[in-house]
Amino acid sequence: MASAIPGCGKFGSLLALLSGLATAGCSAPSSQPQLYSVVDGLWSTACIPRQDLFASYRIELDFQKAQDVTRTEYYAMDATCAEAVATLQYRGDYELIVTGRDFTYAIDFSLNEQSLVALHSSAQQRWEEAGFCGQQLWPLTVAQHPLTFDPGNCTAVGPVPLNHLNLVSINRGFSLNFGSDLAHDNERPVDVVISPELVFLSQPSP
């Protein structure tokens, strides 16, 4: 993975020189240009229907500094995602590899942190009644780490570390379309399949 901020070595000095920022010796980190990628920023799906403990959810991807990524799923009790009552979050990093097709990239996710939070008593109650992840008690608004649970039967939220290979196409910088539904598999799709429910649209930063 590339460093978010170029260092003071040979490549860092060359990058600073090309940017007109070179100074005598090693310049301070604050003067070094930060790396960024074409997907950097906040992206979100529309509201997606569910047929389980919740009525709907949406997925948000937050790419930062050409390296860091957070994937957050917001779960709601109503069909419009009006209020998130629980969240499932993965954190890690990613790498983009340019392919031969215009605006299409191979993308590698390596997500190694996971947390699950009941934000509202309605989610808390449903998880407790279902014994979700083998837990009879779910503290409210406290992040839980499912893989630390015993017996740890929490397949619904997926494993970590999650090393996921995919393709992503960029529609003029306004939307991201992936080669699959971001399922937990390690086989890179051969093409981008646009699913209307899983198109990620650019969102203003909070």
C-alpha cells in the first residue's frame, strides 16, 4: 500500500520537486502533497429493502488518502432508511489498480476491523430476542466486536480480516459501480455489473 503522505526518501524528494515544493534537505510533512485517488470521498447507496430483523439499510463507503476505507451499513426499522437504529462497520485499507478499460479499476479491499452498534432500543430488543451473534444482552450505543464473542456464531456480519477483490467503474466521478454486490468472496469479477440498488453516489462530506 502506498503511504498517505510521501516520505523524505528519494521518491518523496522527487515528488516534492515535481510539485514545486522542494526545499533544502527534507521538507516537513505538512509541506508534502498528500496522495489521493479517483474514488476518494464519501459514497452511499440508496435505501435497500431487507427481509430480516430490519426493513431496510444503506451502505456507505468512505475512501481517504488513497489508502484508508471505511464501509458502514446503516440499518432501519422502516422502509425508507429514515433513521438508523444499528450500524455495522468495517475499517481497513484499499488499493486501486488501473485496468485497460476507461474509468475501470481493479480494487483490493483489506478490512481488518469490525464493529456492531445498536443505536436504538428497537434494534437492541430485536438482537436480544434473536440471540444475535450468540448474545443475550446488547449494550446500547456501545461498539461490539462480533468475532470476540463466544461461541462467535456471527456469520451474518461476515469475517475479518476481509480481503475482497473487485472491479469498480467510475461514472464521470458521480457514481461507483462494482463488479458484484461486495459479497465476502475472494474471486475478482470479470466485469462490472450495475445493480441499481448498489450504485454508490457521491455524497457531500459531513
